[in-house]
Amino acid sequence: MRKKIIAGNWKMNMDLPAGITLAESLLEKLTDVRKCDVIFCPPFPLLNPIYEIIRNSGFGLGAQNLFWEENGAFTGEISAKILLSVGCQYVIIGHSERRKYFSETNKTVNYRIKKALQSGLIPIVCIGETLDERQTDQTEFVIHTQMQQGLHGLSRREIANIIIAYEPVWAIGTGKNATPDQVIDVHQYIRKLLRQWYDDHLSNSIRIQYGGSVNEENAEELLSQPDIDGALIGGASLNENKFEKIVLIGELNS
Ligand code: PGA
């Protein structure tokens, strides 16, 4: 069985004191969590301080992006090597906000995934359709394109290390989550593609999270589905009580 994975994407929220308080109290509340993976993805400057808090806890640390070059004159960018040195094990790649506001394309997503994998970081690869694309029946086409171009040139062995986050753009930050049936349809389509391009074993072993307005109220109906391997959580990950409840639901369904 695939282990559930609950990741909190803090986005551009929290300052250092608030981030420390949140991580410390979650650590205290979630000491008994064993069966499900829990990851914090704070903004870059908070990564190392949060790592210092969670380093012996079993919780993971993820960045929200990386640049694909090794090092050099790239003002404002962060390399995989820097992320590893501050304690990261994961990195979110291709979030729809990066695609929308920062001109991220499937091609740059592909460069970033390759760099993450070569460096030993686990990429959480975000894919998903807009409302317009869903309403015009292009969901599968969009998912197919994002997967084909984003994962281009990756070996079977490399792909086995990624986590996919299906995040329909229309569900992110809107309070309107996708229904379990909608999520399962897309997750099954993703697995079908992986089966076609690689094999059954790979398709069955990759973890696919859902993201988009997951909260403490809808987490049960989503995380109780065997084909939803966890959640990528934005807004609700900033609230210790909500995030705690979602993680406990993930644990119970693991
Ligand atoms: P949300 O964000 O939970 O606030 O909808 C999810 C995400 O962007 O990963």
C-alpha cells in the first residue's frame, strides 16, 4: 500500500517567529504520527530554522521551487545544492501559481524536475487544469501534455522517485474542492499514462496527492479513498488546528 503524504505549502506566508511557533506546536501535537508522511514547505528563509525544529522528528522539509543550474550568477534563484544544505528532502515543482505568475512552462518544469532528481531531492510535481479547460473537456489533454513534457527524458528509475500532486487550478484557494470522484478520475488517468509509458509496477507505486481547498472538513472524504495518496495543502496548513486534524485524518486512513 502507498503511504499517504500530507504536505503543507505555506506559500508566501508566515514570518520567522510565526513559522517557528507553528512548526513547534505541530511537532508537539503530532508526535504519535507514524503511518503517514508529513512535510512542511515554508518560504526559503524559513527552511533552515524549521529544519532545526523538525530534524529528529520524522517530518520532512520541502522547498517551494528551485532553479536548475548548479550555481553561478543567477540573482534571486536557489539551487538544489543550497536546498540540500539547509535540510530539504523535497521540492514542489510546477505549482500553478508559478506557472501563472512567473511564466513557468512544462519545459522549465522538466529542467527543474531533472535537477531535483539528479541532486537527490524528491520533486512534488504539480499538474492540473483550469476551470475553462475542465469546462471545455480538455482535462485529460492538459494532464497528458503536462506529464509528457514535464517528465520528458526521465528514466524509469528517476520517475519512481517523484510524487505527483494533482491540483486543479479552479480548486486552489477557492474553497471549492474537487469531489472525490473528480479526483479519482484524474488520478486513474495519470496512472493509465504511467502504465502506458512505463509499466504496471511503476504506475501502482507512484504517490499521487490531491491539492485544492483541502480542509479539516473535506479531508476525510478525500483521504479515505485508496487512490488519493495524500494532500498538498495551502491555506489550511497555516492553521495549526486545521493542519493537525488533516494529518490525523491522513494517519487514520493510512
Ligand atoms: P489551497 O492551496 O489548499 O489553499 O487551496 C493548495 C495548493 O496550492 O497547494
